[in-house]
Amino acid sequence: MSKSTTTCLYIFDGGSFKRVPHLLYTESEASDVYMDLDYMSAYDIKERVVNLGYSKERIKEMYFSRPDVPFEYSLVPIQSNKEVRELIKLYSESDIVSIYVEHNVDEIDKGKGVLVNEDMDENIGVDSNEEACFLDMYEFNDKYDTND
């Protein structure tokens, strides 16, 4: 009897990479998705992330981490089936693979007071961005005295 090639992808999304002092992926949610390693492709992984609620435009990068390597040195961007073949080779005997999603973040455009979607520096996380949005609203209220 041959070993099943179905594996569980833990897709970590909604978080950000932060260095404190080592690289971490923080403030994320994990979703488990089952895929057959024999038929896995970069397109299939991206489609699974889209099914979690992201538009393709919001997905900035997807990574897997090499086993037995410190996290900050282990991340491999999944850009094509070449990286997926490496993932399959490294995890052929494993039941679980972790995938990390880096995405574009919505933020308040400081000059216009409107919500925009733009590429963010990888060290700026969602929480610090939300805090900046709240600060912008207070600054706007102070400047234009909207409490009348």
C-alpha cells in the first residue's frame, strides 16, 4: 500500500513579517487546506488563498519555509512551479506544510482622507497601519474641527 500524497497546507494570512529581534510572521490567522502533492501547482496554491477571501491583486507574495532551517533564512517565495517542486521534494514525507501570505494593505491616504490599497513596506504590519489611520483621523478632526 502506498503512502497518501495528500497533505495539509496551513495557510497563514492576514499577518505581517516583523523582526523582533528575529523574523516572525505575526498577527495572522491560519486556515487548513488539503491538497494532493502529486497535482499541486503555484496556480493551485494561489487559488486556495483567493478562496480564503483575497483578490489576486491583493496577494503580494506567498512563501513556504524550508524545514530544519531557522525561520528567517528558510522562506522561499512561491513564484512558479519550480518552487512548488522544491516544496514537494522537501515535504514528500510530511503531512503538514506552512504557507505564509504577504498581501497589500489598505490604508488611509493622508492627503485625501480616502481608503486606498497600495504596496506597503514589509516591516509595516496591519496593526501599526491601523494605529496610523486612527492618528490620521484625529489629526484631520483637529485641523478641520469637525466636532461642530
